Amino acid sequence: MALLTQHKNKVTVVGSSALLGSVEWDKMSGGDLTHSITKLRRTAGAAKEVLAADYEYDNITLEAFVDPVAHADLLVALKNLARFEGTTIRVQAIDNAGVPIGKAVEYFGCSVAKSTLPAADANGEEAAKLVIEWAVGS
């Protein structure tokens, strides 16, 4: 059985706008699942029991290198408060030929919680990046 490496996880964003489909995401973090748990005793001296409650996904942060032509409309939309509600973030393992393997992990009902547009530096030579933090529905 082969092990999965981080660089073999391809991230795509689909659903609410064609503008998001033009972005090739290079980094993803977050999406951790947290269950709200309470431990309680029914009466004094009784053993504690686990009471499972709601769950929540942490926000997902995606990063991409900016193409000033392909991403121009997306950058303007983000600056103009677009939230892209109802978006799906898909993480798919790929093989060495780029062919999908296994099942994709998908996060549904996502919405932009924060966007960081590319920085400017007259003396900088680093690649410009777009960073979007997504609130996850399910």
C-alpha cells in the first residue's frame, strides 16, 4: 500500500461561481472536526457518561499564486465583498500521472470568511499570493 504525501492532494473549489474554478490552489490547511462533548454523572457517585452534542468544522484556509489576468475578476469580486456562499471545497488524492485515486474529501456549504489579496512591494521578488479563509457548513 502506497502512502499519501501532501503534494499528491489536489484541491479544487466548485459550485457557486466560475471565477473560483480558474484558481489552482497550492496550499490548504484547517477543516478539523470538533465534537462538543460533555461528561456528566446522573447522580452522586455514579460513573461519568459521555454526552455527545453538536460538531463543527474549523475554517479552511486556501492559498494560490496569482495570475493577474485569469484571476482579475475574482480579486475584484473578493474586494467587493463576494462571499461565494454554497461553495464546495474538494480534496482529491492523485497518483504520479495526476489521475484521481480513492475518494475525494468534500466540505460543503462553504462561504468566504476572510480574504487576503496579494501584497505589493516595489522591492519584493516573492510570488504574489491570494489567501482565502472559508467557513465550512458541513
